[in-house]
Amino acid sequence: MAKQRTTYAKIDAPAADEARTFRAAVRDVKPLPQKALPEGLAKSGPRPRRRKPSPAHESLDAAMPLVDPMPIVEGSGEVPGIAGGDPLAFQRSGVRTQVVRRLRRGLFPIEDELDLHGLSQTAARDQLAQFLACNRAAGRRCVRIIHGKGYRSGARGPILKIAVDLWLRRHLDVMAFTSARPIDGGTGAVYVLLRA
């Protein structure tokens, strides 16, 4: 035991010598006096991160155009597009597939919700644009939009569902969206992932 202690003492001796030498070198050092900063130069806390504003469009009509309620393909007499029970999905380039898979499974917490049932296209578009802008400014990442399945629209089909699909694809703050789980509205609602 005594040999081990003396061995440790010999190993620690250079470190102890360095510490004594350092203390001897800084023995006469005195701290600088602290001066009060002028009012304008007082240190503030960390500044909040500024979000990039969304690029301004010329008008809402150009960014989110209204959908023709009865687009008929010439010669066929069929209404193209999305049916009430069809799922919606969109993924902007650069968004990983795993992120969209998590969104589809409802693994992102829903931070806000907008219900567009019973609104005209113009009112729905205005509310959607305002809703997306407010949530983006608030720093929210995932929201749910309920557009309905359009079963009461008759032969016209799901007008709001088609319009919401188009508007969200064209909105630059939307990174991805997918139809919700059945418990959250199924194909009558979408989970929307906003730009961070």
C-alpha cells in the first residue's frame, strides 16, 4: 500500500508543481473594477429567432384560385378529380418520407384546428389563408383542417375537398399534408405540416 501511495504522489507531483507555479505567477493579479453599463448598452437575454416571412403573392386569387364546381372532361361527361372517400397526400421536395409517414399516423401533436364545413369557397379560402398565416407566425408545426367529404354536394362532388387539396399544394408554408386517421375525421380532414 505504501508503495502505491508514493507512486501516486510521484505521478501527482508534476501537476502539484504546475499548480504552485501558476498560483505564484498570478498572486499579484487584481480583478478589474466592474463599471455599470450605460442604459442603452445593458445586456439583454437571448433574442427570439425571427421567422422568415412568407413570400407575398400579388393577390389571394393568384395564390389560391377558386375551383370550378363542375369541371367536365370534354367528350366523356365524367367529373375528374377527387371523390369524397379518396385520401389526400402531398409532400414537398426535401421532406423525408419518414416524416410524412409519421404525419399520416397522427404522431405529430395537433396544435390547432380549422373546420370549413358549410362555408362557400371564397369564405373557406379566406379563413384558410388567415389560419395558415397565424399558425406559421405562432410557430405551430402541425394543424388539422376539416374540409368534409362532400357527400351533400351531389353531382358536383366534394368542392371544398378539391379546393383545399389545390390550395395547400400551392401554399409555400405547407411542407406536407395527408388525410387524417379515422378517429380524427378520416378522408374528410387533413393533417398539415407547416414550415418550421
